[in-house]
Amino acid sequence: MRIGLDMMGGDYAPVEAVKGVKLFLDTVAADAHLVLIGDEAALAPLLSEAQLDQSKYSVVHSSQVIGMNEHPTKALKEKQHSSISIGFHLLQSGKIDAFISAGNTGAMMVGTFYSIKAIEGVQRPTISTPVPRLDGSLGLLLDVGINADCKAENLLQFAILGSLYSRHILNVSNPTVGLLNIGEEEGKGNLLAQATYPLLKEHPELNFIGNVEGRDVLTGKADVIVCEGFTGNVVLKMAESLHDIAVQRNINDEYMDRFNFQSYGGTPVLGVSKPVIIGHGISKDTAFKNMIVLAQQMIETKLLEKIRESFVK
Amino acid sequence: MRIGLDMMGGDYAPVEAVKGVKLFLDTVAADAHLVLIGDEAALAPLLSEAQLDQSKYSVVHSSQVIGMNEHPTKALKEKQHSSISIGFHLLQSGKIDAFISAGNTGAMMVGTFYSIKAIEGVQRPTISTPVPRLDGSLGLLLDVGINADCKAENLLQFAILGSLYSRHILNVSNPTVGLLNIGEEEGKGNLLAQATYPLLKEHPELNFIGNVEGRDVLTGKADVIVCEGFTGNVVLKMAESLHDIAVQRNINDEYMDRFNFQSYGGTPVLGVSKPVIIGHGISKDTAFKNMIVLAQQMIETKLLEKIRESFVK
């Protein structure tokens, strides 16, 4: 298993990326070989200082970096030697089995769609967020931003993808699925929610429990909550702001601490043919480590094969 | 000035409604005469016990109550002697200048649209919520649920209505308006947000500051935040749940306390020709008092005339 990591992506790269690699190698039992993609000259002293087991990683040199605010398509086209471009090239050609970056999100999305494509039958790949819940567990909310306008069929597919992720990665045995809505009863909501409800209700593989409301997001009413990416993104960013509020208000509470989304690592692009994980720009060592762990889990659990089987039917 | 109050609406009526009336009369300097609509037999002992100044109120008897879960249209049609039906009748005929109820929200909406109608030029009346902000002030978010599917023109009108409300009721001198969106730059977002942005930008009466994101809702980036009612409702209910979370986690923080939405009273239906205020079902005395205060403010500031002038242009 070879996991590729963009060492130049994110606000604190490459320092925190190297720290994350060290944290992973020091604390996680792993068969994975890490392929570190980045500027050799910048990485060499950091890697040397970190005193890593050299059998556990190799470095692939990249001479360019795509900046956080560059235009994704343009940057990918013009910077073929960037760490993100090289990462997708390695992934496409099978030289790595997963690719992780905390760099330019748009470039990661475009790169994903251009190089490795969607799994057959998946209309819209999606990104999700873990939701810290009051009972200590993690829920899953999707889509959180790449599909701002959706059809009911898209939301049905998000529910399937989310259920598989919840089952195999979050270890929820029979994950409940809720439709984010503005009322509890069937028939409530906007046109999209009204059209989605019967699709979720009738799908044989989903453990659909009906509508959930804004108040249910944090309380754990459903293990997987589906919505279009507009509302999901607003909910995610509002949840992220709770961490800032807790810090600013000097609120010391274990639950509020869990809104530090940085600690979760990154989000996989669900529904594409190989594991791609996109990290937050502010990722630090723990986030990088967690993203490597997630890539390893996605490979070990054969999540993508399970998604493929589900969509072949 | 005569303000009508449904004494039978809400989970704790009529006891808390009477307490709210007492709180209002005891603590607020008011020229308002209160018209208390409810079951005389039920109200008499409570009013007597409260020892209110009898010149400040009168009672209008209603022999029926519309339950919280009754079908709105059906209930209004079949229960002509309910407190809500009588309230709208009094409002329509000019015997009261404002009507307040914490009862069946659907019946309040239907009653509003059937009896007093929208102000000319307003396509979709709207409801809003105050947003407790970190700096201690209150923002305004709208729509929060009655318009789940919207066009860009509707959001433009919400922005105008919200700005007038913010200026005249919340005393913000030149309220900033933000479009709730999933990115900062113009051009981001779903189709609705993309279509709405230029309308807000070009409107001469709006102090439009661009897109705001989920993380900006609680931090006060804009005084008025507009969105369709689906996202707005999810945001509102998620914000409401923060109060439950603070209670459950035993978090004692002044800012978190302010997510007890019950204390704000109710929401006016903005864009209709007379003041109608809808309270939360769980309203208690402070909520009832605050709704009466709000009705009084709406009348004193001539808010509805200002809305009318704005939409005549």
C-alpha cells in the first residue's frame, strides 16, 4: 500500500506535513509506504531532523507549488510539476494507491475529476464532514459544498455513499440516514426535500429514519444526514465557528472542543475511483496524521470496491 | 393603540400569557390598550389574581381553541370562534392594531395571508429571527422557514424588509446586508445565490457588503443576512439547539445563554399590511411581554408605512 502525500499543500506546509508524517510513523501501526511529494531541497533538512525510518517513505520531487488562491484549472494546466499535478499523475498511473493534500481545494477537486473520474453510476461525487455529537460519537453530514444545486437522485446517492462510509470507516453497523429538512413529517420542506424523501424511503439498502431538522444535527438523531451542498456548507462552517466562539468566550468544555475540525483531518471525495483526501488549509500535524490514517482505512476496508458493488446493481 | 393578544396560544397558555401581560404592564411604559382574546372563564381567575390595572386591558371572549397540531386551513374554517380566528377578525376590521399569538404557527400564517394580505409590491411576506452575536448585539436572519423555495427577487425583497426592520426596530442606523453563501467572492454559490448577488449589489437602498458564510452568522459580519427559508430554518434550529447543548453540558456562559430564543419573543410577519407577531409554542412570560413590546414598537415607529413607501417606488 502506497499513500501519496502532498508535502507543499496547506498554510503550514511543509513543516507540519513532515510533523504529521512523523506522528503517523511513530504512533500508528502501518504497512503503508508513504510517498512524499514536494520540493526536495525544502524537505531534506526537515526529514533528516525528524529522524524517520527511511524504509517507510520515499520522496518524489516537485519543483512547483499551486498557491491556495490560484485558479484551479489554470494552475493545474500550467503547473505540471506542482505537487498536486504530480500526485494525481502518480495516482492515475497506479504508482500510489491514495492521494492526500491540504492544498488548493479547487485544484484538488478539478484534479480528481480530470484524472481519476467518478465510479460508474455515481452522478456526483461528494464531500462530507464528521459531525461531533453530544453522545461522544461522530455523525456524518453530506454534501458540504461541492454540489450546491442538486436533484433528488443526487441526494439519494449521497445517502448511499454516506452509509457505506459510516459503516466501513466510522464502524456504525447499520447507520441511520436522515434527510435534512425544515419539518418532521413527510411532505415538508422545499421541492428538493419533498422529492428526495420517497427515494430515500423506498431504497432497500438505506436505514432511512425520515426528516431531521437543524436542531437534530448535533444531537445524533441520524448517523448520516444528507442535504444539498449549499445548506451543508453553511451548517459545516457554522459548526466550525463554534470552536472559535468557545476559544473567544473561554469556554472549557470537552464537547465544544470537538468542534475544532482541524483535528479530524480531511474529507475524502466519495464516489470517485481512487481514494483522494482533501485537507483543510490550516491543517497541522494531527490533521496530516489523521488523513494518512484515513487513506489507510479506505484502502484496508476496500471501501471503494464496496461503493462500486453498490452502484453496479 | 390597541394590541390584540391570543391568550390561548402556546404550550403554557393561558397562565404564562397572563403573566406576560402583567410583566408588560408592570415594567413597560405603555400607551397601549391590550385586547386579551381567550376563554373568559379560564382567564377571569388568572386576571383577578394578577391584579392588573383594569383600564389597561379588555377581554374578548373566544369559545374555541385551535390546537398546536391541527391542520391550519381546516381549523381556521371550522373554528370561527377560536382565539386566532377572532384575532384576525378584529385586526381586519381595525378593532385592534396588531395581533400576537404563540399558537398554531400554520394557522397564524394562513390567517395572516387570508385576512390582511401582503403590502402591495411584496411578493412573499417573510419571517425572521434575531441572531445573538458575539459582540452582544443582535443580527437578523431571514427567511427562516415560510419560503422554502425562492427566486432571487424574493431574496432582494427580504433584504429590503430586513433592512427596514433592523433600522427601525433594532436601531441599527445603516444596517449592512450580507447574502448567505458558500464562498466569499461574487459568482460563488448555488444558482439562486449567484442570481441574487447582483440584485443586492445594485439596489440603491441596501448597504450590501457581499457574501457571508456559515462562520459569519454568529460573529456579526452583517446586520441583516438573507437566504431562502430552507437554509435559514436549518440555521435557526441549529442555533436554538446551542442553548440545549449549553444546558446539557452545564456550560455557564453569557453568550451561550443568549441562544435561549424563547426570551426574544416572537417573529413579526414582515411584508403584510398589519403587524402580526407569531410566538414560539414554548413561550413563557418574558416572551409574551417581549412580543407586546415589539407590537408597540412596530406601531410607534410606523414600520409598516415605511415598508409601504419603500415598495411603492
